[in-house]
Amino acid sequence: MNPSLKNELLAVRGEPDHIRGDNGPKFANNAVKRCLAISGVKRLFIASGSPWENSYVESFNSRLRDELLDRELFLRKEVV
């Protein structure tokens, strides 16, 4: 994460007590574990197969995917 963005977020929101997520590879890797341990931030895990336990993030990810990542490119008007 960009250090200036991190500092700005910490200034506005403060350091979190915990971070909630699944046990996927992006959240369970050693760099994340080390960073959270240094910061004293606890990791809370949602139950496997229970995305509703992290509904805000799941909703954000779904909208991000729909609106930015799953876009279609139309090269000509006739091709629809």
C-alpha cells in the first residue's frame, strides 16, 4: 500500500482493532500475517462458505467486478 495513502487512512479512521476476512491466500500469506502482527491488529475469519458474514466487502467486490472488470469492448456499432 502506498505509504501516504496508509498514513491518510490511519489519520482519518485510526488503526483498526481487527480485520475480518476469509482464509484465502491473499489474506493468509506471511506478509499480511507479519504486518498485522507488528501493528497488533487481530485477524477474524468468516466461516468457510459463508460470504454473508462479510457482506459489505462481498457487495463491494461484486459491484467492482460488474462495473469495471467485466466490461465488454464493442469495436463497431453493428456488433451487439
